Amino acid sequence: MSETKQTRSISIANGPSFLSRPDNTLLADLEAQGIPIEYHCREGYCGACRCKLISGEVDYTVDPLAFIDDDEILPCCTVALTDVVLEI
């Protein structure tokens, strides 16, 4: 779990890149950068924030209940374990 405490590079495909905050979810990091992303529950239930993980690894802070495809993540309840590239 110590890997989640390091700053990671978050890149948006065909968009900006920025550094994550170690204790933030990806959704919180995206919001802090002013990157528009839909969301609702912030707990992995609704799936409104789902986006495609192009590369990298994430860890879920809670088990999501929303349906996601194998290449999708829910930024509301994930933290970056490595540098990641997202398609929103």
C-alpha cells in the first residue's frame, strides 16, 4: 500500500498532464485541475465517472458496485499506483 503514497503523473489522452496528490482519488485530482468529468455518488455505485484506463495501474479504495468494462475505471474510488493515462 505504500505505493499509493507517492506522487504519480496523470495524463489525459490528447490533453493535459499533472501530478497526483498521494491521498486523493483520481476524481479529486481531476477536479483540482479543473478537468471536467461527470460524477454523482463518489463511492463507486453509480458509474457516472467511468473512464477508460489507457495505461498504468490503479487501486480501488472501495469495491465498486457499478458495472465497468475491463479497460474502464471509476476515478471516484481509485488512486494511481503508477503513472496513468486516462481517456475521459
